Amino acid sequence: MITLTISGMTCGHCEAAVEKALAQVPGVVNVVSVDRNAGQAMVEGTASAEDLVKAVADEGYEVEVAA
């Protein structure tokens, strides 16, 4: 499982946009959660962290792989 730290999500629409972007990345099996309050998303599958970060960044959010 890969956990991402995301800044800039302020509403349910933001969460939905991030979830949709992550779900479209090849190799993603399941978007476990997107939580704007925690500023995190968790994804299962074989997608690379780089591809996940790019998908979220392309939606306009600051994102990095959680340590």
C-alpha cells in the first residue's frame, strides 16, 4: 500500500477529484481512502509512487509520498 500526503483538498469535490485521478492510474487495484482532513490518500496495487504523485499533481494539488 502507498500512502500519499496531499495539500490543498478543501471539500468533498477535492476528495472525489483525487480519488478519480488515482483510480485511473494503471496498476491501481483499490483507492482505499482519500481524507481531506488528514491530508492523505492510500492506494493498493502495483502502480508506481511516481505515477500516483503525477496524477494528483496534475489535478492541482501538492503531493508527496508519505514517509
